[in-house]
Amino acid sequence: MKNTMLYYLVLGDSHIPRRVKSIPAELQKKIVSLSEDRSFDQIFFTGDVIHAPELIAFLKSRSIGGFSRVLGNMDYYEGNRDAPIYQEIKVRLSENTDLIIGLTHGAEIKPRGDKSQLERLAINKRCNILISGHTHKEEIFLSPNGVLLLNPGSCTGAWSFVASQIPSFITIEISQKQHEFSVFLYQLNKLENIIESYSEKFLYSNGRIIFG
């Protein structure tokens, strides 16, 4: 297998138009700049889109491999019930190894965002990376059992009970041959109206994720 790099965009909880009118312009510009030279292989959306056809069309235009979305609790009440509650994505690595990514909204986790429950869900689903939303609080967390928990926060900075209220999203770059990957968290500094970033490197080895 040649060393192919896979490129994913992770975001969610837009809550358009009930809590926020649109995604911030600076965040949208950053997504464009990150996908100018190479489109995203796939986009993962953690739910609670509500009704945002322009945002969804924009995101789909930045991906060559599809748009995976799960049902948020507010999507249900708004009548957008066509998305599944959970999705599983298998990423084929070298040596016939699969890295399993799980995607869910996370409304069933109580209290919101509880890491021990998210880890248990990931282990029950046999996924190595669990992407969830619902809290509107962006996080990159490696559990003691080698499960990576990702929450992209809210791409609009929408309000919730434990929200950071910082517009944010995540990108993931995975090396299929080397089993290495990087996670980048992008956040809008609303005072200076600039995008700030933070990154972590990881390695998938013997069925576990460790820091790279």
C-alpha cells in the first residue's frame, strides 16, 4: 500500500437558524483555505443542523467522498429525522488493519459529555475514535484505554448548557501506511476575529491509540 494521506473535516451543532443565523465568515473562509489544494475525503457532522441548506451545500462542495451526518436531539424536534443515530466508518490502513471511527450526537450521555460514558460507548461499539457533539464544547481527549474522544464543538458557537460558545471545528489527517494521524482543532478568537489552531499527534498500534 502506498502512503496515502486521508483528510477529514469534523464539525456540528450549527443550530441554524434557531440560535444562530449562520456560520461565522472567518470559519467558512478557513474551511475553504484548508480544502483549496485538496478537498476533504469525507465530512463528519455531529448533528443538530436544524435547517441550514446553504451550509450543508457549502460543506458538500468541499468534499470528494461524501457527507456523514447523525441525528441530533434538536433535529428530531425540528422534523429532520432522516439521519441515523450512529454511523461507523472503517478506515483501511496497511497490513489489513482497520481504524474504526464512530459518529454520534451524544444526547444519550448524561451528564453531557461524560468521558467515562463516551469511552464505554466506544468500547461497546468497538470503535477506536468516537466523534460526538451535543455539548458545544470542543475537546480532544485520549482515554486510558486507548480510545480517542473527539468533539468539534459548535461550528457557529451556539449556546448550550455547557457550551464554550467558541465557533470551532476539527480536521484529521491519517497516514494509511504508517498508522499515524494528526488532529487539528480550529477556533475563532472572537475578540481579534482570527482563527487559532491547536494540534495533537497520535499512533494506532495493537488496537489502541497512543500519543505519537
